[in-house]
Amino acid sequence: MIIALLNQKGGVGKTTLATHIAGELALRGQQVILLDADPQGSALDWTQRRSQQGLPRLFSAVGLPRETLHQEAPELARRCDHIVIDGPPRIAAIARSALMAAEQVLIPVQPSPYDLWASGEMVALIREAQVFRPHLSAAFVINRRVVRTVIGREARGTLGEQPFPALASEVCQRIVFADSVAAGRLARETAPDSMAAREIGALADELLRRVP
């Protein structure tokens, strides 16, 4: 599976989801490569922080913030079970390259009107890619949802108007995610029995069920 996490809007939690999905798959015994396609290199920073803490490497991480990503990813895919691409915000050329490499696209959105309105540009890029790659699948994932809020409950209804489905799995705004990112860890490592760890596990399960 080659899965790309993409959204032209920044600050939606792509890197946290990318590192956690890659880590969850790796902890299940899968060989995973994380491609950091964001010039900011936040995913690479996370792996470096992990190394500085003396923690074991869970997966390989490669920086590829280039428009040739779609040419290089298939070669890397031969060496592993899964590739997770952490895409950049606001750089359409790299996003298009990631779309041409991916089999699944995950669009993280926060349950706020601004995030939901801003998803239109990403939807247009995916529609464009599907002309050339009709088997490319896409779905939204609600991320950073604040528990027990009206807007969180209404987000799913708003996404129902979009051309792509929203995954059943949701990831909420939880302190353990901030703590784990700062320490170069996964929520599952920081708090194995936490709701955060369970949400990531459920998300990974749902993504694997979507593999043809």
C-alpha cells in the first residue's frame, strides 16, 4: 500500500497522522518507509528526535520534497510492505506527484468550517489525478476533533456533501499526541492503553481494509 496524507491547508495534523500510521504498521511487523515530501521536514525531525532519545528505529524515513516523487516511490515500494507519504501544504506540484505515486489518499481535516471549506482545492487535485489513475481512492479523516463539541458532531454531516467518503475512524485532540511528538514516540508507546493509541489502531485497521 502506498498512502499519501495530503491537504493544501497547513496545520491539520498530517505529520502526526503520518508518523503514527507508519509506526502502527511497523509495530504490527510490517516493513514501512515514510516519505517526507514536506520541505519543512517535520517527519524527519520526529525520527531524529527519536534517535536522540535512544529509541529503536521503527521504520525508514526518506526526505523527498520533489516533483519527481512519483518516479522514485515505486522503486522504494519494492523494498517494503507499505509507504506512507507525508505531503506538503500549499505546494501543488509536489502534491500532484504524490497523487501519481499513491494508491490511497487520506485528507486530514479538522472539524472547523474553515478546514472543511478549504478542502475544495485538494478535492480538485485528486479529481485531476483520477483522470489518469482511475483506481486512486481517496477519503477524508476527521483529525483533532475536540470531544463532546457540536462542531465535531456536525463535521461528518458536512463531509457527506463531498465527493469522497469520510472514514469511520476519527482521531481526537488529545494531550498524549503532543507529548509523544515532542518525545519522538508514538501514542502507543507513551500510553499504550490510551484512547489516542486505540484511535490510531482503529484508523490503521480501516486503512488496511481498504486495500484492494
